[in-house]
Amino acid sequence: MAPPTTSFASPQHAVPTVWGMVWLLHTALELPLSVVGLFLTSSVRFEEMNNTVRVMIKLYSALSLSLSLACLLLYTLPDYLPGKRAVAILLLFYHGIASSVFLNADPITGVSLGAQFKLAQHQLTPELLAGVAHGLLALMVTAWWQSTLGQVKAAAGGGVPAGRKGR
């Protein structure tokens, strides 16, 4: 009798895809900001910074750090797993909403990127850059979702619900 196989041992899903890099990209972009917000809160320069804002930054940073670590762990798992796809939906909603918030926000920082990086002529602000970055991550998560639908269908037996074969 052959030993049982698991879906985690399947070699066809062991190779990461190009769109699967969205998990590592999310970690690379969010993890440093989370660490700064959690451990170096006093170095974050916002207008009208008080203790309430510091606590909110720390809470958000803890949430973002947790999500970044989850993305790092999910990167190696097969793309058809329901838990990985649930986190992808969470990322899609988070980055889509964050993009909208940043793109519609009034200036929130006391520092302009224009003076430091010579971007003033293009009117690039931290809010605009953050909004575009979150929007691009939302699009990448959507592309990952669409590119892995075939794996989900194959893992489910070709899209035929269980118990309905032969009807």
C-alpha cells in the first residue's frame, strides 16, 4: 500500500509564480513601516501628534506587522488553500480602501517629499504616493487571485462539486 499523499507535497505547486510575489512585496513594503510605527513612534512626524495618536499608530502598526508576518508565512503555501485566499481578500479590501483614503486625504504630514526629492514640480505628495502604492498592491492581489483560479478548480476536482459526479 502506497503512503498517503498530501496536497502540500505536490511538486506542481512548489514553484512560486510571478504573481505569488505579491506576498513578499506586501511584506517588504509594510514590515519596515510597521516596525518604525511600533518601536520608533516618536520618530514619526505627523502634525498635531499627541498620546492618543501615538497609541493609534502603535495599534495600527501591530496589526500591519501581524499581516506582514502572515504574508511571509503564506508565500510558501499552495495558492489554492482557502486560508491563503481569505487573506488575499483581506489584503484586497485593505489596500483598496487605504488607496481611496490616501488619495482623498488632506495633507497629513508636516514634511513634503517635494523639497527633498525634487518632486515638487510634479506635485507628488506622501499621500499621493501612498495611495498609488496601495492601489497597485490591490491590483496585484486581484491579478494573483485571477491567475490562481485554475489551481483552485483543479484542486477541487475540475470544478464539479463533491457528490455531484456522474449526475
